Amino acid sequence: MMFRLTAPVLAAALALPAAAMDLTELSDAERAQFRAEVRSYLMDNPEVIMEAVELLQTREAEAQAQADVNLVSDNADAIFDDGYSWVGGNPEGDITLVEFLDYRCGYCKRAHGEVAKLLETDGDIRMIVKELPILGEESLLASRFAIAAKQVAGDDAYKALSDALMAFNGSITPAALRRMAETFDLDADAIEARMDSEEVTAEIARTRALAQKLQISGTPTFVMEDELLRGYLPYDQMQAIVEEKRG
């Protein structure tokens, strides 16, 4: 048996699952010949290894993207209509953007201005914010504060405090949060009393459970329509994805 390898053939072969190329079906002499042919070809054409790696990475990215689409579809109600997350932008917009965020996350703070610019310049995007405190006790304290403010004083209070928390770079303490509430003429006592309530705790627990189902391990994470977008995205990239979704 004579083997003839070319770059496309070998790249495809290297990217195949192991079971797709079963050398046990060859004789000892044929296996030795095959291995010698492969080694000789790779020594003469080392660039084929990079071709195989790139092919494998492309296939893995495509598989992950499809898996993410399935995750969004399977959890659509919890993502887009949970009944408790803050909804802003244009509630009747033709595109829905969901953000999982943490107030101690540097990339969330960086993304905050990009998202605000997108909502301002587009005008037809429905925005949903999901509190996902994953960076320690200060993150949890900040989320409890924001959620409690929404439950006590409504959506406008939540938006004001959420923006303030994103702009805040100091230590998140009960005293700092009280001053923040008072800055917006909110009832700090009522918000503080609500922070450790079962309702606030349950909301955070539900969002954490959803994040686990979506295999979210960091913030910010976005969902735009049927697509999971993991990590910080600049304004231009978000705008391009919006245009793509609109077709």
C-alpha cells in the first residue's frame, strides 16, 4: 500500500477524532510506512501543523457557538422574562441585550459606558440587567443594595444607584452605600432593612443558578438575542452585532 500526503489532507486528518483514523486496521509494515510518511511530510512542511491547529480551533469555536445558542434557547424565559430584573433602554425595542454584571468588575465598569452609548445612539434596544456578584463580599453587598433599592423605590432608583455603583471606585461598605442612597434622596433605612430579605436573597440565587446553566464563569457576560457574548465588548463591536441581528 502506498500513502501520498498533501497539506489539506494531512491538516484534515490531524483535526479528525482519533477514532476516525484507526491505525490498528493496518499491518505493522503499513503502520510503519504511514508514520514515516507523516514524519517526512511534517519535516518538509511544518506549516501544515498550524493549518491543522487553525482548522481545529475553527471547528471548536463553531461547536461552542452552537452550544451557546442552544443554552440560550433552553433558558429563554429566565433570560428575557424573569419578572424581576431591571429592564431599560427601549422596552419595546426590536433587539434585546442582557448583561450579567458585578459592580467590582473592572471590565464591567469599562463596558458600562459602551453599553450606555449603544442605548443612546440606537434607541431601539431593550436592555436587561442581571446582578451576578462573583467577586467577594463587597460585590454581594453592592448587589443586595441595588436590588433592595429597586424593590423599595422602583426602577428609576435602581438605575441611578446602579450607575453610581459602576462609577464608584472606593470600598463598598454599608456607610458608603447609605451615603449613596442619601445622595439620591432615597430612604436609606428602608433599603438597608430590605437588603438581607428573603426576596433579595432569592433573586440573587435565581440569577446565579441561571448563570450556572448558561456556563457563565465571569463578568461581564452578554446575551444578545440568541447569542452568548462572553467578556468585555467595545461599542463598535456591539453595534456591529446589533446590525447583524437585524439582518
